[in-house]
Amino acid sequence: MEVTSLGYRTDLMVRRMEGSEVTDYADHMVVRSPGHPGFWWGNFILLPTAPRPREAAGWLARFAEALPEVQHVAIGVDDGDPQAAERSGLPEAGLRLERSTVLTAASVHEPPHVNRAVEYRPLAGDADWQQSLDLRLTSDDGGGDATREFDEQRTADARRVSENGHGAWFGAFAGGRLAAQLGVFSDGNGVARYQNVETDPDWRRRGLAGTLVWQAGQWALTRLAARTLVIVADPQAEAIRVYRSVGFRDAETQIAFQRPPYAVG
């Protein structure tokens, strides 16, 4: 199966670098993260197009067959046609349709409000990574698939990919305290993908996120030889305006369906 959407191409790139298994079955792909069943988008199937209503039950059965150890359902659609997704029959089966905006940039510039009062640098060492975990826990809003164990595993994944030379996890440090963070990774193909832009609630609206996205983007363009920077955002969230303010532009819509564990369809 040829994946055409930039959002899913970079999702698969990062999953592979983290150690997930990605299997191509020609008419769909299965992503598995052994030992990490609670990671929804580390355990999903990817379809080339949205199914027709009569096909929905078959794909749900295929998900259960391919990923019997997980309790959620997560199905990605490579084609970003929201109308076809709405007609797929998956919403009627209890899956929530998610639309994300994929943004790209060939260069980045300073945000309107640069914060120069803090230090921006890649994380290094146990103390930095403990602060990264603490910030994840502080920033968690209780939604999605997040638990403390989940956050610990995702922090370990980020550290491993960073230390394997595939990119870096950047922090904004104020007096030694981690106030904002993000990751940027590439497999050397000229595309770098941002991950998990997070700011401590006490430090929001101070220009940290925009400055960090700009700084990390400059680093990726130089150190990772990236030609295209990719970031994915909720189109309704405030963060998307931050990304646009440093040079990112909307490129495509990413379509996903998910149903949390024990949800009633």
C-alpha cells in the first residue's frame, strides 16, 4: 500500500523509529507496538480510503483479528476526504471521526512574541528527562489514552529515538526548570516531524511554544538536513495559530477514527 498523505507518512516514520511493527497487507497496513497496548496510535490499522458503509463491519473485525491484545479501536484513512469518512459507517459503529490539520514549512521565522528570557536546548541526561516526564504529567488533561504508565513509556520512547540520533527533544528552561518541550525527528529522507508540543500551564501565553517551535525548526533544517518540516494540529485549538505564526501553512486534512476502551457503540 502506497501511503500518500504526509501526516500518515510521518506518523509511520516515527512509529518505526520508536520500534513499532508496521506490516503492509497491500490493501491496508497494521501498526503494532508490542508491550504498549494502551498506545492508541501505536496500535492501529491504516486504510487507503474510507470504507463504504457495508464494509465497516468487516474492517472492525479485521482490527480485532490483527490487534487482539488492545481494547481500543483506531483506524486511519490515508485519503483526507471528510465527506467520504462521514459516510463510511464507522461513526454509526461508535467511532469518533477526528480531523487534524497537517501543516508544513520549508523555513521558519521568529514568532511575533519571542521569549528570550529562557534557555532553549535539547534534553540531555536523566534529570532533564525526568523533568520531561513531569511536564507530560502536568500537561495531561486526563483525556485520550494517557495514564502515568503511558506517559512513562512515551517519554522513554522519545528519549530512545533522540539518543539513537534521529532528532532531538527540545526544552525551554527557565532557571533550570523545564517550562515547555517538543520533539522533532527524521529518518534522513528530508522530512522532519514535530511531536508533542507541551507548555507548563504556569508558563502559557509567554511566547515559549512559538519560540521553541522556531528554534527546533532551525535546528532540524540544519542538523537533520530537513527540507520540509511537518506538524499536525487540532484545527480548533489555539496552538495552530502559534504554528502558523512562525511560517507553517495548512497542507492537508488527516482523517482518523477512534473508539476508546469499553466505549459502547
